Amino acid sequence: MTRLVPATLLMLSALGAHAAPLRYAEDRAPGIVNPAFATSMSEARINELIFEGLFTDSQELASVPKLAERAEVAADKRSMVIGLRREVTWHDGTVFSADDVVFTIKALQDPRTASPEMGRVEWIANAEAVDPHTVKLTFHQPEFAPEDKLHFKILPAHHFRDTAISRSDPFRNRPIGTGPWTLTSYNDDNSITLQRYRDYWGDARIDEFRMREVADKNYQAKLIVYESIEALVRVLPRDLATLQNDRKVELYPYQTNSWWYVGFNLSREPMDDPRVRQALALMVDVPELLAPIGTGDRVSGPFVPSSPFYNHDVPVLEQNIERAAALLREAGFERDGRTWKRDGQPLALRIASQKNLETAQDVVINLQTQFQNQGVRVEATFLDISDWKRQIWTDRDYDLVLSLWTFDRNEDIHKQFHSSGSRNFSGYANPEVDELLDKAKATTDPQEKRALFRQAHAKIAQEQPMVFLWTLDSYAAMTTKAQNVVIHPFTFFTFAPSWTLR
């Protein structure tokens, strides 16, 4: 039996018969469909189909208007007036207005909302509705390209009581957006159905999307081969050759702006000792960890190698067991048989990762083996999103974490590595790095920003608050029935309105 979403019931009869859906596979269904609380790529992807921002990316990754129709930045660069599209309606028929934009910014800024997206709006000092179709934004400091920061999704003000939004609000599974597709049902097989919104202001050519949860990655490639799905978000490396030789499947390479890392809890012994952190880092054979899960570029710091901010003078870390042993001895440890000990206590650590992080289990198990072969005991745990937020972000109850950071075009690492950063759960603090990041955030000179970030890259790599691992090469697989397909490197479905399905 299918459970229909009440807000969209009246639309279904008007949609009429439609062509076969484009079915795509996710390892895990989105836990919540509300862009204020998106923490996984499956949530980000479905949000792209339902919600829209003031600006979006062109296929050349330049910011272009979406819900905005026009915009003018003041001469002093401290404010911006945005004219909104007048033909836009929410999926329940309510007219989109400036109040929705103002509400979204204030809700994301409201500490009671505790949105992980708060950082996307912290640069905005004030938002006001000049009239129903005009918004004025005032900035804390001059902004020379504010449109690049206005890609966050807009929420319907009329649905919420105030700016303190709760994760448990019914909106989480009854979302209302302005995008091309509206969520119409959650199905008994854990799939989600989205149908084209008949009153969408723009152009959308596929009548229906259906997200299918397929937890077994080994099974996903078989589904597209046997035409049980039309799209795979990411193809496993071992399946590339099979799909490449299938005449009914097309592969699309894309590279996400993300990198993997092993993070240390710097507020806990012995990770507060840089010698121990460096020793653990030198025990890691990064190529051996990467080989089973795919191909990619190794990284030496907090940017991807294709970034203008990446410091190519900083070498990637290479395994050096002898140097690792020397550092542990300097830190007061001695090798007792197969185990490193200090004051009679073994060096025993806990590493945590997220259950829904693709291929994380393989990496953690291999990493656990590497450490244990070098005399370090490691216990692994895999957490769901709520436990991850509590244990890692709030309680900081961990020794090591395996995770990844995913960035948009702005590549703002301030939140991760500034001592006051909202995502700096490791406790990393360096006044020199703080100064570099503050200057990089404030400067309007691209050359100066590049130089400052490269200096920060070098200093962060030297202090080793984490082991920087890699950025993965990714391939999507699509049925050849899908035409005009362009994959967005960060959010995947951004250009889906122009796709067609024969």
C-alpha cells in the first residue's frame, strides 16, 4: 500500500497518465527531506529535485538567477536588492514571496533551529522584504560576489509557526518546495515517488522520479543492467568495466568537491600530543586503503588538488613505520610485544564513522587492521546520523573519526579549522591559522585569497589535526534512454530539469 502525502493529493488527479519514471538508487533513503537539516548526499540530492535557491549554477558553474529574477549590489558592496520571480508558487499553490526568503535566512540563523546550514547565512546581517517581490540583504562586510553564497534552498514561511524549526516537524516527510518535482508518496519498499509539479514556473521534462533504497551496493549495478533502475549515482570501481561494455548504459564521470580524512580528538589524551598524531598518521598506508574502494587523488591538506587553493608544495603523507615508532617513544610509549604501552596501559583507541557513508566500513576495517599490525588497538563503531551528531559533534566522545567534508564552489574551510568554527569538532586551534583564515575570508583580492589559503594548507598539514586521505573519482551510470544528461559535480540533480527520458 502507498501512503499519499496530503499536501499533494489534489494534484495527482490533474497530472494524469505519465511516462515511465526515472528510478535511481541510493544506499540509504533520506532520513529527512528538509534542506535546513540535510547532512547526507542522499538528502542533498533529493532536495535538488524539490527545492530551489535564489541562485543556481550554470553548466559552466557560474552563478545564475533561479528564484531571483534580477539583483543589484550596492556601490559599497554591503547590501544587495533582489527582485524575485512573480510566477512562482509552492507545491501547495501558495504564491512564493519575499517573506519566504526572509524567513529562511532568519530560520537558518536562529540558534534554536540548530541547522547545520547556519554557516551559509552567517554573513548576512539583515534580510528584509521591501515588497512581496523584492528583498534587501545587508552584509556584515563588503561582498563582491554575494550571488555565489545564495544557492541555499528557500523554505515556505507559511508552513512554520516561527523561525525555530524542529527536525521533527511534519515537514520532514511532507516537504513543500518550488522545484520541478513534488514528493507524492513514501512507498512500502522504502522508495520515494516524486512527480512533476504541473504549475512549475520553469521547464521540466521528466514526469516522475523514484528514489529506490538499495543497501547492497553489489546489487545496484545488476539493477541497471536488467533495467530495474535507470540511474546509479555512483558506480563501484569493480563494476565500471561491466557497465562500460553494456550498450544500454552510459557512464558519466564527475568529481565531487570533497575529501576523506581520519580526524583526531585533540582535546583527549594522547591525541593532544602532536607526536602521537604524527606517529599514527605515519602508520597509515593510504594507497592500500584506497585501492579496494576506487581511484582518486591523494590530498595533503584541506582542499582538492584541482582547487586554486591547494598547496602543491606540501607532499602527501607516506607511510614510515620507523619514524612512527621513534615518535611514540619520544611521547613516552614502549613496545611491549605486539602492543605499544605507556605506564603499563596499551595504546587503545576508538574510531567512529557513519553508517550511511558509502564504503566507509571497508576503509575503517582496513585501517583498523593497519593500526593493529603496528601495535595499536582499535575498536570500530558505526553510528547513525542522530548518534553521530550527539557523540561526535556534541559530546565529542571519540578518539578517531573517519569521515569526509563536502564543499560547494566557495571552499570555505573556516568552519572546519578556525578555533571558533562551527564545524570544528576536533578542537583544533592555532592563532596563526585563525589569522590566515580570517584574512582569506575578508579579502576581495583573489590572488591574496589564494596565497592565504595555501599558507593555511601548509600549516594545517604540518600540525596534523587529521590524516588527509583522498578525493574520489566518481562515475554515474544512466540508461541510454536518458538524454541531455549533465551531472552537477556537487549536487548531482541541479541540471535534471533539462534531462529527457525516451
